[in-house]
Amino acid sequence: MPTMVTRLLDLADQLAREGARSSALRRRAVSTAYYAVFHALAKSSAGTLLSSAERNSDVYQRVYRALDHGSLRTAFTAGQSPLKHRERLQKIGELVVQLQSERYHADYMPPIKGLFSRAKVEALVSQARQAVVEIENLGDNDRVALATSLLFKSRSQ
């Protein structure tokens, strides 16, 4: 049974194909691809921290919804981030940060001719698929490091 993440990636592919002459569809494809990765991270984090909780429970939803875009970026880019010292998490971070930046352009830039070519959109959707595969294939230790880094703010000593 396809997950929401899979469906979002498939939708991004469809929008990219149909967007040959529509910048709006290409922008939507970029945004949708990013949100597929965002939901994959939220699902991984909630599932890691609450492995026995039901998905429709209040506690699971609260943890799932704790991920936000600003802290996501910071977790992958901050100088002392533990995510920068684990090769697989660093790779995911590079993919996610670029997708997030492109999603920002897709969602908030004024209409600009040629902002996203079809080839660029297809590459970004492929990048999102790669990020999701990387997230889904993480080992337990990397999953815990990812979840705690994404959801909990670091405190200086």
C-alpha cells in the first residue's frame, strides 16, 4: 500500500511531466517533492521516538508535528550539529537543505520566466526520492540522532 510520502513523490513526478509549458505546475512539483521529504523526516522521527504509539494518537501526532522548517534547516547546517559528523545524515542534510531552498523559491518568488526548467524539476524530484530512500534505510543509531537533532533544540553549555 503506497504511503503518503510515495504518493507525494508520484504526484511531483506527474506535475513535472505535465508542466512542460506551465511554470505553475513545475513550481508545484518542486514544492510537493520537498514536502514528501519533510513528511518522511516527520514520520521517521515520530516512529523512532514513539515506536509503539498509534499513529492516530495525540502523542504521536504531537511529535510528528513538532518538526518545523526552520529547525530542520538549522539541524543540518549548524556548525556543531551532530548530523554533520555522520556521513549518511550529512548526505541527507545536503539533499534536504537544497530541496528546502528550492521549495522556498517555488512557493514565494514572484512569477519569473524560466525559474524552473523541466530538467531542473525532474532532477529535484529525483533528489527527493533519493533523500527518502536514504531516510528509510537509516540504521537505529542514525535514526535516533536524526530524530533528536531535528526535534530538540541544542543548548549551549
